[in-house]
Amino acid sequence: MKVVLVGYGRMGREVEQVLRERGHEVTYRVDPSGSGDAPTLTPSLLSGADMAIEFSHASSVVANCGIYVETGVPAVVGTTGWTDRIEEVRRMVGEKIGYLWGANFSIGAHLFFALAVHATRLTHAFPEYDALAYEIHHRRKKDSPSGTALTLAQKIIEASKTKKRVVIDRLSRAPEPDELHVASVRGGEVPGTHTFMLDSEADTVEITHRARSRRGFAVGAVRAAEWLLGRKGFFTVETFIDDIFGEVANV
Ligand SMILES: NC(=O)C1=CN([C@@H]2O[C@H](COP(=O)(O)OP(=O)(O)OC[C@H]3O[C@@H](n4cnc5c(N)ncnc54)[C@H](O)[C@@H]3O)[C@@H](O)[C@H]2O)C=CC1
Ligand SMILES: O=C(O)C1=N[C@H](C(=O)O)C[C@H](O)C1
């Protein structure tokens, strides 16, 4: 595949390495910081490209989607922090191009989601267990909570009989029983740690996904791009995971 990298920061560079290892070619790197070949994405940069892979900033996702649609180039997007506009992007994409978005492309994160959802269902019989979640990321991360934490929270709300709402703010009150509290911490170099906790008077059950590096995210994104080639429509990473690895993502 001839790939245009949109966003050439930590993830863009990691994806470039994996693309090379898997026999693909990077034709352009787009990044406003000056670290790529061009500062902004334009239709002409996508000419001849088979795929775009975007790890950029939330503020650019919708405009970039317009350029993918205009040029007919499919895109895998890992950028987080923009899902308040996901329906707009879904409508823009329609059946015109293949577009796949995921908050977390590492396989382990999807095992983590599945385990957390399964554990939540098991506690239907044990209402003494209260659910909560927290995530830790490096000091340069721009969005909070992480896309992964928001995805986890949504899945837990769907699986839980007691939790109906997600609260992400710093709480200056006790959470209501139907509120799932999701907390975020930023600092150091942590590539991404997410913990889901079920806590009772007797004990604590903790499920943690701890990324060791960004490689798992990058491998997943490149595999998702290989999967997307030739498909049309708006997909989330869960569809790709389901298709490749069986019923892992949506247990
Ligand atoms: N889905 C997943 O598996 C993962 C998602 N991410 C997400 O990917 C995004 C990027 O993460 P990192 O690479 O760690 O951040 P980073 O800050 O190292 O890199 C982002 C790059 O995008 C550039 N950028 C900003 N606006 C742009 C635009 N309009 N067009 C092109 N480039 C633009 C910035 O100059 C920067 O170089 C974040 O939203 C992060 O949460 C990060 C890791 C894994
Ligand atoms: O910004 C990051 O670094 C990461 N972002 C993604 C998220 O917001 O969930 C995925 C991973 O946790 C790393």
C-alpha cells in the first residue's frame, strides 16, 4: 500500500516503522509542526495513495475526513477527543469511502474491554460490587479522559444494571449509585494504562491494560488499514477485531 501519514508525532513515527516492516510505502507525512513533508493535508497529497493513516489532533479530524471523501482515499483514524462529532463523520463517509476509527488499536485493549464487560455482567447477581475506572497517560497527552476510557465507560454502561451515566469531572460530591466515575491522571512517559475496578466491602477485582510502548497501537492500526482496503463504509475498530479475531470485541 502507498500510505499518507496524517500527523507525524509519536504515533505517526511508530506507524511508519510498522508500515515499512510490513512492506508498505509512506508517500507523504503531513504535520503542521514542520516535522513532515507538508504542513496541511490537501487533495493533491492524496493523489495515488491507497490509504491515509491519521494520528493527529481532534480539531483536524472532521476537515480531514472531507478531504478523504473528496479524493476517494480510505482512512484509518486513531485520533481521540472528537467523538462528539462522530455522527457528522459517519454521514460524510456514507458508502463513499472506507473509514475506520478506533480509540485503541492494540489487541490487548480489546481483550481488556471484553473482560471488563464480562465481569460487569457477572456482578448482576452481586450488587455489592461497585464499578469505577481510571487511566494514566504521559504528560503530553492533550485529551482527557482518554478515548479508550470513554469507550470502556460506554461498554460498561451498556452491560451494567446499575450504572447509567458516566461522570468524568473532578467530583466535589459523592457519586450517585448509577454514576460510573472515570478518572484521569497525566504525567511522565506512561504510554497508556487503563484500570477497571469492581469493589466491594470484602474485596477488589481489578482488570488493567498496560501498554508497554506504542508498538501495539501501531501494529493494530496498520493491520486495520490492510483490512479496510477494498471495503466501503464507516467502521469502528471493533468490527475489524471481530472479523479478524472472532468475537473478542463484542462479547
Ligand atoms: N487509537 C489508538 O490506538 C491511539 C490513539 N492515539 C491518539 O492519537 C493522537 C496522536 O497521538 P500522538 O501521536 O501520541 O500525539 P503527538 O502529539 O505526538 O502527535 C500528533 C501530531 O499531530 C500533528 N497535528 C496536529 N494537527 C494536525 C493536522 N491538522 N494535520 C496533521 N497533523 C496534525 C501534531 O503537530 C503532532 O505532531 C491522539 O489523539 C492520541 O490520543 C494515540 C495512541 C494510540
Ligand atoms: O494519547 C495517547 O498516548 C493514547 N491515546 C489513546 C486514547 O486516548 O485512548 C490510546 C492510548 O491509550 C494512548
